[in-house]
Amino acid sequence: MGEQLRRHHATESPRLQLLHAEQVVPMSERPVQALRTRRQSSMRLALDLVRDGQADACVSGGNTGALMAMAKVVLRTLPGVERPALVATLPTLGGEPVYLLDLGANVACDSETLFQFAVMGSVLAECVGKRAQPRLALLNVGAEEIKGNDQVQQAAQLLQSTPQLNYRGFIEGDGIFTGAVDVIVCDGFVGNITLKASEGIARLLVQQLKQGIQGNILARMLGWMLKRRLSRFNRQMNPDQYNGASLLGLRGIVVKSHGHADEAAFLRAIEEAMVEVQRQVPRRIKDRLESVLLDKS
């Protein structure tokens, strides 16, 4: 890494400081093992810097489970938050991306945890996405009030009784990309599968489109005529455009990048962290949770 930075004359910048890390967290290592044995890894040292106030945020493309385990121990969760949640955005027909959480940090969630996710997601959409009174929905197997398991049903009751949140009810999988709501809440098992399936479908559509316009001369001419529109479509569907999943509910800012992200995608994750720092997301989540919990007491 140092050699690459020197090659681009980056080490000469007064804005850049290099810190040596003796360890690396393997992508296949279990989170508990990484937490116990990788205290000198770059991931752990970055989180230590955030905790000690020497860095404003941590952006990592490493082992997701290890990052979540370390972040929870090093930074600790905010008062009123039992578990941190991973959140990212997905494109919609309305143009404004939708926030989806949790994306895999918590495979199983009770109703109180889903409620906390809703509060945190609402704050993020409001102060980063600049949505006034973000519209919330619970991802469910049906839009009818009688549908869903006990956890989702109980979470719906909690949200309905919280006037500070703009809860709109249940939403099905085919409504995720419509732009009907700003924040969609689910457990990490459902959220991770939804995210990965969405990324796979996006790549499939782009690849099929590219193959279609290369088929014959007529298709190529049509592709050339629609070049600008196709380029815009490609950018909107590219998962890298939405790279950077925030780990909400901590006392510091942590953003997870795809491990295979290129330079542009990783920059997107850094930009997400910068905006969250500027908008003081952890403090705003803390204030909102205190307000909601106070009204419920």
C-alpha cells in the first residue's frame, strides 16, 4: 500500500497520515476469532481511532462480520439501541433511492429491534437523504394488516403508536423499487437476500441489454441512437452507484464498502461517511431515540 501511495505522490500530502498495522483480518475468519486475535489489524486500529476521537469515521471493505463485531465492542451502541443495523440505498422508479435495513447484521430480530431500526433509518433518510418526514414501511409477505409473523405484527403496533414516525404500513417485495416509501425495515436475513438478489438482477439486466444491442447492425444503430439513455440506465442500475452500507446505532460512524469495489465505488462509501459526519448522524439518532422513548414512558 505504501508503495502504491508513493507512486502517486500521495505520501507528500499533509492531509494523509499512514499508520502501520501488523495484522490483517482474513475474509474467511469468524467474527469472534477476529475480535479476540486481531487487535493490531488495520480494521481494529481504524475503529480505535474513531473511539479516541482521532478519526471521524471508519470506512472498510474487509470482513463484514468482523467489522460489525469489532465496531460494537470498540464503539459501543447508543443508549436505547440493542443491536446496530446495516443500511444502504436501492434505486427506485421515483428517482430518489430507498433506504433498506437491516442488511445482514442481525439475522433474527424481535419487534423492539425492528422498531429501533425504523427510528434509525428514519433519522438517516431525514438528515442525509434530506427527506421531510420519511415514509416508513415494514417489508412483509403481504400488504394486508393480518399478514406476517409475530415479530412483524408487533413491530407494526409499536410503529402505529409512535406519532413521531411517518409509518405507512406493510410493503411487499415488488414495492421496494416503486418509490412509494423512503425507508423499508426488515430483519437481516430477509434484507441481505433482498440486497444480493437486487444486485444480481441489476447486473443481469445490464448484461442482457448490452448483448441485445450488439446482436446485429440494426440493434447497434438503435443502441447508438439511445446511447445517452442507455448510459443513464447503466449508471442507475450499477450496484456500485449505491456502495457504502452504514452501520447505524453506534457511538461513531462506520461505513462498509463492497470488498470488490473499484475506486469510484469506494469513493462513494467515503462520501457517505463524510456526509454522516457533517450531519452528525449518531447524535441525531440518539436524540430521536430519547424523544421517542420518553414519549412512550
